Amino acid sequence: MTEATGIVGEFLSLKADSDADILAMQCGDFYEFFDEDAEIVADELDLKISQKSSHGSSYPMAGVPVDDLTPYVSALVERGYRVAVADQHETADGHAREITRVVTPGTHLETSDDAAQYLAAVVEGDESGGSGPAYGLAVADVTTGQFHVTELDGEDARARIQTELYKFDPAEVLPGPHLRGDDDFLDRLRERTDAALTVHTKESFAPGRASHRVRDHFGAETVDSVGIADDEAAIQAAGAVLSYVEETGVGTLASVTRLQAYGATDHVNLDATTQRNLELTETMQGDSDGSLFDTIDHTTTAAGARLLREWLQRPRRDRGELQRRQSCVAALAESAMAREQLCETLSDAYDLERLASKAVSGSADARDLRSVAGTLDLLGTVADVIDDDQRLADSPLGTALDRLDRAAVADLAAELDDALVADPPGTVRQGGLFEQGYDDDLDEVIERHEAILEWLETLPEREKGKTGITHLSVDRNKTDGYYIQVGRSEADDVPEHYDQIKELKNSKRFTTDELQQKEREVFRLEERRHDLEYELFGELRETVAERATLLQDVGRVLAELDGVASLAIHAVRNDWTRPELTDGRALDVAAGRHPVVEQTTEFVPNDLQMDEDRQFLIVTGPNMSGKSTYMRQAALITLLAQVGSFVPARSATVGLVDGIYTRVGALDELAQGRSTFMVEMQELSNILHSATEESLVILDEVGRGTATYDGISIAWAASEYIVNEICCKTLFATHYHELTVLGDELPTVQNVHVAVAGEPSGPRRTEPHGADGSDDEVTFLRTVRDGPTDRSYGVHVADMAGVPDPVVDRSRDVLDRLREDEAIDVRGSGGGGETTQVVFDLDSGEFSTGSTGTNEGEQRVATDGSHEQETTSAEPAIDPETQAVLDELDDIDVNETPPVELLTKVQEWQDKLNET
């Protein structure tokens, strides 16, 4: 294709220099897309394509009006595109175009989502000592001005920095120079987040340049005071984020005024698996409905919802701060009328943090500033609501507003109220923004303008009186300007000084010298008014931008009030209680409930007691009886307590934890080459590496994805390791009833089980449940009691699920024979086949089978169902490869072998045996 020239050539040249996926270039009153970009936006946004000729070639073209660009850019960015915007400006030679900003997933201001929109940079530092490299993380929300930074080191720093990324769930990530080529790290990010991965210049990560940029932006004293002066990796990440925001041209750096450093001990560790398993902000199916956030969210503001979501994803470990939140929730829970008044007032509040960023970036319009004024005005009402209620006034809510410069808030609100009309237009270039009296020069221009408009409005009546013409009107359009329109039947009677400018089917249009003079005066005054109002508005917006920190402070306080009010509302409606927080290891819950499940079912509460002597609970019981719910509710009660919320229980004492880790179910990740069992083992490995003495671990089945004896071995060894080495609070649900013996041998291990109707009081069941030896009358009580059980009632669940009756009946028969160590008849197909009897040999872990019609030897049926013919020799032959595995198994010390190493050995043995 011939090289394009003209508009298309300019477009392609700008696009080549932009490093963006799509370019929107202003051409007069439209933003145009050409060539491949036009085809993309047409496909993504359902725009109509036309053709533009250039230098003998034709190029696809699509466009949107200038005032409508924002929603189209938002839609493209939400689909993962980086969109460059080239604006047009006038020059002495006509006009020119240049790229003014690049909108990316992490720098998009005009988002419609209430959730935080984080841009993150992550850096792997240089090796230091023998503990591996340090990792730095910087996270900014350009829509609110928040900026967080941390650095982690140690052997598990890589895993922990990934966990921090998952907590923030960024929209865009800038990997540092070492990490952008690390396939494993990037693959993990892609699997666990929806973030766009962007390559930013290596120079921006350079330690010297990054340090200079961070100190220049925040101040050298700030960097020193927040404790990151020596954290090179954190500084590199922070410098890269600042550089990227500046280079994309969003113009919000001025709103990023506070550098918030945090350490590994500030928040509860919640990795991506735990957030998914506990369904904090979305369910396992990816829906927000049914999540914990959806359940407890009664906020009335976007900022309040965003903060509540942040509290859930990043629970605190500071007991003082948590007790402060609890006191706020308690006061609001006890003051119904004041709570309702507060929520009603807050419902009129706008998102000041995001409005501050828009003001700083220069994108805020008059309606945005009007929203700022209205929200600032609410502060007085909020203060009155708190002061007028003794409970609220005596609680931490009474001092919440003391953090604000109330005088500065009042002054800014008054200035905006005095300046802007109550309902300003949506554009800042067409006038009509300011109240009369705000500016003398503007008032004079408006007065003269309105006088001429009045002259024009009365012109038809005057002309009718002078000429006697009855069908005469005065109007205006872009083509003809102001004109006098006369009906065709009277057009010949117009005065001589009427000059005809257009003839229509039923009328003619005229102008006069006086009308043209007034028209010129109107246009001049309108232009002057628009320019003057735009200039005044720019100054007013700059005034607001200079007070961005004040707006952020007010917005944060209002969001906190909304957040604790939401927690209070939910506590009152659902009879939640204030938990006692301790630094000990207790988790003592009376009549605890699952916060989400209780909304949709008649929930059976259960107690939970964990302390120094009950650190590891083995949870057994029937399928579908509520074991998973019981354990999840323990984790969620702990998490809610460390949010500062009340909890679903009659009473609760919660020892603060440093992390919550869960392994609940597993799905194949075949695209990544990982089976269900491999995913399960990787999750277990992460827990065994990451959990500490102060953690809470939830294990819902371990080892179920492999052979029975392998699974029991892994579950047994992992349990011992947690009890003896990690020593953390753990709930472990299992159908491996062999594990319950650990409760008799290890002092901190206890057994609990989910009861069924008719269960005897003894510690173990050996007889069939029903009088007829079947599970026919099983009723799940959903009640957790001390002690183990040895039944899972899987056949009963199969019956409940609708498995065909012949299969269920045969299952009961086989189960009864297995329980009694009786031989099982293996039924062949057809009517003439012989019957084979099978008996399970506990010593070998295999089924021994013998046919009534053969005496040539005994047949063995392995646990995987395969058959092999065995001679009657007392010493069956064992091949050398199998003997080698047996020798290794005999030599290994299970008690001294770390679980992860043991898992690896088991996998190696399986592979060797499978090859023989």
C-alpha cells in the first residue's frame, strides 16, 4: 500500500510514536480512528466504518464526537487496550495535533467501578546474603491518590510479594527489569489476577533515578520518616510508578501527596487461594452476588464500599485500631435513629477522593466542583448527628472529624457555593457556570449580552408594527446566523433595507445592517463570556486542586463513617456480637454461624473451642453434613474480627492471627499442566511453607486425589508437621478416619465430628446405622460434637443425589461385607460366568480374589482394580525395580523427613512402580 499522507499519514505517524494499542486523534469536532484502529473500535464498540482516501489508497475510518470520547475510551481500556489521545490545538499556521495522554488500565480516571483501581510496580532486587533477593512493591490508585509501598525479604519473599499483589488486585502491573523475563512469576500473575502487564522503561527502575524521583515528589524527610530510605527495591518500584503516571499524561501526580509504607506485620496474610476459597469479594463462580462483601455491604457511598472491600481484603493486626472500629460499630448499633440519620446524610455524598484527582488532572467540570461543594457542606450535618447523640459523641466517632481542618472545609465549600450556579451545564466552554456577583468583569459582559438578546427577542414585534407583515419571525442557526424570516405570501412587501439571504419553499430569509451589527456584537460578547468563564473556572478548579489533600481527608473520613455504619447495620439485622480480641491463641466461639449461608437457610449454630491445648481439630463426619461450612465460618469469624466488625455468634473470643490459609477443594488446571492432585499438593506446600505459629489454617481434605494409602500417608505426615513444627491453629476435615488416632497420641490434637440422628454416645461407631444395617434413616443434624466418627455416609449421599437404585443397593451390600471383612462376589456380565470372591487384605492394601472354578493359583486384585495372576508359591517373585522402591521405603524415616520432601519421594516411587 502506498504510504499515507495528509490526515491519515499524521495519524499513523502519531500512532507509531505512541507505544499504544489504539490512537484517538482529534479532527475538529470528532476524534477519528484510522486503518487497523478503526477496525478494532468498530468491532469492540459497534461503530460504523467509512473509508478515507489518502494518496490513492483507501483506509478504514471511524469516529466519535469530541464530547462523547470518554465512555468509548473507558470501554476500550476495560477490554485491556492502551489508548493514546491526540488533541488538536490552534497555531499561528492553523492547527497542530499532539498526544496529550495515554489511558491505560491502571491510569484511567473516568472509571465507573466503585472498586479501587490500582497501578502496581514490582521489583526483584539484587541478591543480598544467603536469603535471596528482596522484593519491592509500590501500588497507586490514581483515581484517589493513594500510594502504598513495601519491601519484603527472606527465603519466602517471592511468594509473599505475590500475595501482596493478589490482595490489591491491580488493574495494571509494571514488572521490574529482572521480573519481566521471569515466565514463572508472570504466569502466576496472569493466573491469579486480571491485571494488564506493561513493560515500562528500564531507566525508570534505576535505583538512582527512582530515588531522586521519589524524594523529589514526596520530600526527602518523608522517605526517611516512613522507614524506606534503605529499601532500594521498594524505592525502585515507587519511582517506576511515579514515572509511568507522569509519562501517560493523566496529570494526577499532584494528588499523590502521601507515601504510605507498610510492613509484613501490619495486615493479615490472605493469599489468592484463601480469598477465593472464602469468597470474600466474589464467589467461586466469579459472581459478586453471594460473596461476603455483597452480604455485609450496606454502604451508601462509592468511597464507603471501596473502603469496606479494602478492609476485607487487607484485615488488620493492630488491636488498638480494631477496637476503635468495634467501638464505632457498637455505638452506631445502639443508636438506631442517629444511625439512620447518618446514613441518610451520607447517601448525598460524592466520592471526594476521586473528585480531587479529577481536579488535579484538569478533567473536573463544573458539575464535579458543584458535587465537591455539596459534599463538603454535608460535614456540618454529619457533625451535628454525632454531637446530638451521646453514645456517638462518647465513641471514637466523636473524634473522627477532629482530624479535619473544619474551617478550611467551610471556606472551600462557601467559595464554591458563591461561585457556581446550582445546576451548571455539562461543558465548561459554553458559559452559564457562574453566579451573578462572582466577578465584576463577567457580570458586565453578561449584562451587555443579555441586553442585546432582549433587543433580538423583541425585534419581531417591532418589525411587525413597522411593516404590517404578520408572518415574520427572528431566529438563528449556524449557517445563516441571525435572520428575519417572512412567509412567501408577504415576502414581496418587505422594506427595501431588507437584504434577502435565502429562499425556502414557503418563506424567505432576510437580514439588515442593524441586525448584522447586533449579530456581530452578540457573537463577540458570547466569545468573550465563554473565554472569561473558562478562565475563571480554570482558576477555581486550580484552587480545588491545591486543596486535594483536604478533599482526600474529608473523603476518607466520610468513607470510614459509611463503612462502620454498614457493619453496624448488618450486626443489628443479623444479631451479631462484638468479639473480644486477644493476643493469645484462643478461638472460642459460642453458637457461631456462617455469615453468608445464614442469609439463605435456617442455620444450625455450632460452638468452636481452640486454645493452647486444642490447637489442631480433626473434623470428621458425613458427606454433605456441614464440615466445610463449619471450618469456613471459623475462618470468616476470625477475619471479620480483624476487620473490626461484629461476628455471627452468641459470643466470641478471637486471638489475632498473622495469616489465614485455606485448602478447600481443587480444580484441574490442565491448561497449565496441573491436575487436581497437583493443585492440591501445591496449595498444601504453600501452607506448610508460609504458615506460622500465629496463623489459622483450614484444610478441607488432603490427599483425596491419589491412591488411598498415598493420601493417608500425606495427610498423616502433613498433620504431624503442622502440630510439631508450625504449631498453628488448624481445622482439618477428612474422611480418612485413620487420622483420628492422632487425637489419642498428640496432646494438642482433638477430634470433633458432625453428628447424625440416632448416633450412640460412645466415641466410635462400629455397627451399622439403621436397625437393618443400612444408612436408610440417616438424618444430618449439622451439629458439631467432640470426639471422632468412623462413618462418612457416602452411600446415603449417593442416594440423595439420585444415583440409580441398583447401584445404591449394590453399594450397601459391598459396604456391609467390607465392614464385616466378608468376601465379596464379583459379578460378571452374562448369566453363565463364574463368580469370583474378593476379600480386602489390610496388610497388603489389596483385594485377594479366588475363583470357585480354578485351582491354578490365586488371583490378586489391586486397589486400582487391575488383576494379576499370582502363583501359589509362598515367596512371590518381586522384580528388582519394585524391590529397590521397597528398600528405599524401608530406609526412610517418616518422622524426620520434611513433608514436602516426603511428597516428592512418594511421587518418585509411584513413577518408578508405574514404569515396571
